[in-house]
Amino acid sequence: MYLVLTPDFNIVAVSDAYLRATLTKREDILGRGVFEVFPDNPNDPLASGVRNLRTSLERVLEGKVADTMAVQKYDIRKPESEGGEFEERYWSPVNSPVSGPHKEVRYIIHCVQDVTEFVRLKQQGIEQRKLTDDLKAEERFHKAFNASPEPITIANLSDGRYLDVNESFLRTTGYRREEVIGRTSLELKFWERREDRARLVALLEEQGSVRDLEITFCTKSGEQRTALDSAEIIEVAGQKCIIAFFKDITERKFLEQQLRQAQKMEAVGRLSGGIAHDFNNLLGVIIGYSELLGERVAQNASLRKNVEEIKKAGHRAADLTRQLLAFSRQQVLDPKVLDLNAIVAGLEKMLRPLIGEDIELSTALDPALGHVKADQGQIEQVIMNLVINGRDAMPEGGKLMIETASVDLDEDYARRHPPVVPGS
């Protein structure tokens, strides 16, 4: 249960559970000072609740970090309809800051747990063993909660406001604890689609628990990641809450996608390899007979020119089959240190008739361009594919430029474009 306070300790929001526990109504306390609504019990000369709470809230404002208070005796006044007397209460409070864009404290979340019954039982010495076991169980839970390698969150069922998150959640999302506690998952833009949380809540209300629901969530930096979410409805201090465990499977999904793509490419490679072999055999016949024919028409310039064109076309087709065999991994690649500027310049004449008269082709070659080590045939094929794609994107004509430049790919770019690695 919680109150939301301004830096001058006025109440701006309150949970239903807090209202029930303090015997108050929302319309009676919103906009008023917390110490005006909840004064010390005038009949208790030792009352120190107001002083202790004020000191804690001031520590939060000054240090901008959460402050956990010791158990406090802070009596609650009954409504006038019930006599207006004070009722003895004990609380376990935690005050947490909510920071603004400039790290200023915008609000303070005053979360409390009513431990009156626990204190009374302890004072009376009743069920001491059970209370000790409960405390040990709670301690074990918190240890397991924070030691878990998987992210875990505890949030209100009604609005998704976070009550607690473990260290793994903070590491995975990139947030600090004070940026999360007291804020909702929608305020943090945790969900890629807002309706995903509504779907999770609907499933929980229908089934009571959810196992391995695939979700897409966003980190503090805006990166989208995939996870399997398992959640249950629990009760915390009389409030219905969601305890959620999720497993980040972003890398696994990427590897599965790579595997499926590799299997597809392997099938295509087998097919192209078989076609290339058969086509190569036919080309061998065409090129061989064109050479024999060239010898017979050596004295006829017109026929010799036609035969030479047949022979050139055969060799160009042979280059194409070599590329198909390389694609199918049945042709050994021949990587060499290459000058990309020279390759672009050499292809330019061949590319012009390929793109047609309606497209103006130009180049912008960096004279300080570094060299690369690659198979020349594959590099030429890449350039041709890019040019053809550009041509197809401009059916009405236009301008097409081939530019070379040295670039440095940083870690952020590599992370967003796997399997690229950082470097120049």
C-alpha cells in the first residue's frame, strides 16, 4: 500500500489498500499535507511518528535514494462517525524518490506495510516460533529473489506499478532501482505494445497463472528484446499483485532464425550447384565449337566478329556458373587484396547498358579508400545486384550513384545489426 507525495509532502495519489488501512477516504486526503491528515496521537506523550517520517522524507529529498525506516508506532485517527479516537498501529515504511528528467525529485513513494498484528503478537509472546519461521521464510525469499539469474518483478495487478524488482531485471533493462519502483510498466514503456499487458492480465484473471508467454519488451535505451514471461497473481499486504519471471531469449531467437535461413540457403545452394554443373557442360560445347568455327572463318571479318561475340557470351555465362558454384559452396573462393575503386571503375562500362538510357550512372570514389580481402567475382556480383535493385526501384528513370568510403562501425551499430562486428 502506498501514498504518492510531492516534495513539499502533499498527497497526490493513494492506493485503495492504504485508504482501507488508515480508515480514510480519497476525497478527504488528496491535496492535503501528509502530517495534516496523519498527526501524532495527542494522547501519547511518546509519539514520534511525525518526527521520524519527516526526517526520512527529508533524507530522500537530500540524498535522492530510497530510505527504509525501522518499524514505527504511528496511530491512526478513526472517522468522526466512529468517535474520532486514535487507534494503535505499527508500520514498516519505505520511502523512495521518483526522479525527473534533470534528476530532481519529482515525487516520493511512501510504501508501508501494516505490521500491527505482528508487533502485538511479538509483545504478547504468542506464536513466537511461527513468527520466527515467517521472518526466516521472508528472508529466504528476498535472498532468492535478488540472487535469481532471471529477471523478477512484483507489481500491482490494477495498474502495473512496480513494488519491487530484482538485480537481474535492472541489468537486463538498464534501469536504476529508483527509476523503476513506484512507476508503472506503461510509464517506463516496457511493453512494445500496450495491449500485451492487457492480454497478460486477462490470462491471469482467467487462469490464475501464465507459463512461457512470449513477449517483446523494451529496455531503457529503446532496444526491443524477446522473452518468455511466466506470472502468477499473489496478495501483498491485501493487494492483488503480479509476480513475474521472464527469460530473455533474444539471442536464441536470432540463432534459430539464422539456422532456418542457413537451411533454406543450403537447399537453394544444392539446386543452383546442380544447374551450374549441367550448364557448364553445355557451355563447354558452345565455347569449343565457337573456337573451331573461328578458325574456319578467319578470313571472313564479318563472320569472325560474330563468332567472337558468341565466344564472349559463352565466357560471360561461364563466369555466371562460377558464381553459382561459389554460392553453392562447390567452387573454391579465391580471396585477394582488392582495390574496390578499381573494381567499380572496371564494371562501369558494363553497368551502363545494364541500367538503360533513362538512368544516369555516376561514381564517387574515395581516393583514400582502404583495401579489402575478398573474392573478386563475388564483389562484382554484389555491386551488380545493388545496381539492378536501384534500377528496378526507378522505373521512370533517375540518378544512380556508386560511392566508396571508409567507415567505422561502432559497438552500438554492431549490436543492432548482427552478425556485424565492430571495426573499420
